[in-house]
Amino acid sequence: MAYDSLIVMALWLVTLFVFVTIAGAAVAGPTLQSVLFIEVFAFFTGFWVLRGQTVGMLAWRLRVVTVTGEAFTLRHGLRRFIGAVLSFATFGVGYLWKFIDPGGRTWPDLLSNTEVIFTPKG
């Protein structure tokens, strides 16, 4: 997550630069917030759908897969992202759920019917 956060922050800096260049000092507001939120959604969901893992997950040899074995779709990504937002909004409870759930799954996993697996080296 830390690696991915650095990439998202870099993307946000570029976006802020563009907004400041276009709008000057008056860049705060719902438009900018919406763009930043959409960028985060596109980053995570895009990587999950196209590769099954983000850059940070690749570094730790983790991959997100569906429980049923079907292809990971945009619908899975949307549900997983909503689960992540809910998990952060509850101060991490959705991620701590992993220690309560018999299958060791988090809220994003449960909402999207996915799981994070460890991929062997090689």
C-alpha cells in the first residue's frame, strides 16, 4: 500500500500542477476533489482488472483473484474499491476484519468476492 500511495501522490501532484496552471490559486473545490478521487479509483481498479495486482502488490508478490476463479472484472474492481473506502472510513476496521473472518478476508474481499493470494517467486 505504501508503494502505491507514493505513485498516487505523484499523480496527484501532476494533477494539482495542471489545476493551478489553469485556475490559478483558486483550485480547491468539488471538481478537484472529484478528479483526485476518480484518479485513485482508476489507478487501483485499472491495475486490478488489467494485471491482478498493483505495483505495491507486485513488490510483495501478492495478487487479487476472484474466489470463483472467473476473470477479475470492472464490477469486481468497483466493489473492491467501495470496500476499501468503507474500510478506511471506519479507521481500518474493514482490514482488521481479516483477523475475525474464518477465511481471513477483508471487507474489500468480501464485497467483491475476491481474495488476495501470495504468488510464488519465479
